[in-house]
Amino acid sequence: MTHYRVIQYLSDQGPSLAKVLSADEVIPLKKTLTTYDLALMAIESSVPLTFVIDSLLSEKTLSYHKLIEDGLVLSPLHHPDQAHTFVTGTGLTHLGSADTRASMHSKIQQDDSTLTDSMKMFKMGIEDGIATESRYASQPEWFYKGNGSIVQKPFGKMPSPSFAQDAGEEPEIVGAYINDSVGNPHRIGFAIGNEFSDHITERHNYLWLAHSKLRNCSFGPELLIGDIPQSLEGTSKILRDGDVIWEKPFVTGESNMSHNIRNLEHHHFKYSLFRHPGDVNIHFFGTSTLSFADSIKTIDGDVFEIEVPQFGRALSNRLVQESQNIDSVVVVDVMY
């Protein structure tokens, strides 16, 4: 399979797209155009996005390493107005590693009355999570993370609010979408994502899941245009002062998931809210590996690194614990 990958970077004229040539070089465009610009051009012209990009490539190359070093690499897709980006995700979608899978399968043999809501949801995915061309399957767990303002650029900071009880990575695959002029969603590509959540808040009470997800996130640096393999293997790491303090492989892709991507996309886009013309949707497909499950406690300055070879360079972000103490937020009542 040929992997056609692109990045966005900050040029002198503004955000622009470049095609990834290798781990060391990218090819910029002749014009300053973003992934969003080019995708809309492709949609409106009914031609492949890769064709539009290739027709606009320049004859020069740029140093990929220098772009990273200078902090110029951006998320691979953004809307020009961050309020028009929805960042969402689905959970309990992955079978996980062999031992976790065996443990989960033994638990779901119990009578439904003894299962937690999470295990009931997982069981629904195991039994009926694969959509076909003729029918859609059971709906997954779903959550909202925020708008485009929460998306942090690759190789940059990952701020965690002062009130957070945990700051943990979630290595995932992301689907990136743009709606056309009549509201039909178009998948632009896939990327590595760090969904980044507060697992202690979630563990305290599952009804606080919504609160635990209202955190920053990151995806990229590269957007893979086209289909992804059925099975993907990656590595998630945490580095502290340059040393690896935790490292674990993870698997993803449809052969390692209880829900297929068709089903996850359907149950997201069935809501007209997410099909407004021109809007961008960034959707996380779920994870199977967490450092939190191994009792890792992250601290300020730790670096998250998530790598899947088919997606090129690893996604890396440095944890920054925000120090602002928010005792209370005062809402001012405006009287007319």
C-alpha cells in the first residue's frame, strides 16, 4: 500500500501544506494553501485530493527536521475559524491486547445484571459492532472534547488545567473530516492522535466521563490520505528528563476493534449538528493501552510519544501543568 502523507507548517505567508517525501524532507506547494483549502477544491471539483496536491507541488524541498526544530509544524488539518471544528471520540471500541481481551471476554459471560455499564457497552460492541452496507450496528460510547481551540500542535505543549487530577495519554487513530457545501461529510484522512484525558476524574464516578474528556489533545504530525491497514501496531512512550519511564506496544485498526470505522462514523454523523456545511470534525476512534492502567503518574515536563510506522514521524507533546488556581469563576449578571 502506498502511503500518501502530508503535513501542515507555518510558512512566511501563513499555514500551508507540504507532502512528506521522507523522514527528512517535505515538498511544499507553489502557493500558500492549507489542507482545508485543498480538500474543498478537491470536493468541489470531484477529483482525488492527492491529484489536487500533486498538481500544485513546487520543485523544491524543505528540511522536515528544521521545521520541527523551529516549531513550525502544525496540526495537519484545521478550520480557519476554530469554533467550526468539533473534536469528539468513541470509547470501548478496541479488543486490546490478548490478555486484556481474554479477561474482558470472561467477564462478559456473566449475567447482564452483574455487569457494569461499561462492560455492557463493551459487550454490545463485541456482539454487534460491525456495520455492513445493508445495516448499521449498535451505537458506541461517545464523548465530546471541545472545539478547535483544544487542539495542540505536534511537538508542542500539552497543557493540563490546574484542577485536573490526572494528565494521561491515550494513543489513538483519528479520522479527519470536512463537510461539503450541502453538509455531506468527507473523510480527508487518518492520523495518530493523543486524546489525553483525566483518568482519575473518570474513575471517581463514570458520570464524570464528560468532565474528564474536556482536555487538550493533539494529532498528527502527518495526515495519511487514503485507507489504512486492517491491523496497525504502534508504541506509546513517556519520557522524563530524556529517559523512557514507561513504554508499551498497542494495536489498532479494524481487525483489533469491536466496532468498525463505518459504524463509528455513522453514529457520529447521523446527528445533523455535525454535518453543518464547511465544518471540520476530528474524531478519535478509541484506545487499548494507557500508562494510567500501569499506575504511572505523569508530572510537569514529561513527554508523550506515540508512534505508528505507517503514519511516519511519531506524535510528540510535552506536558505542561498550568499553575493558575481557579477558586471560583464569577459570572457577571448584565442588567438591561
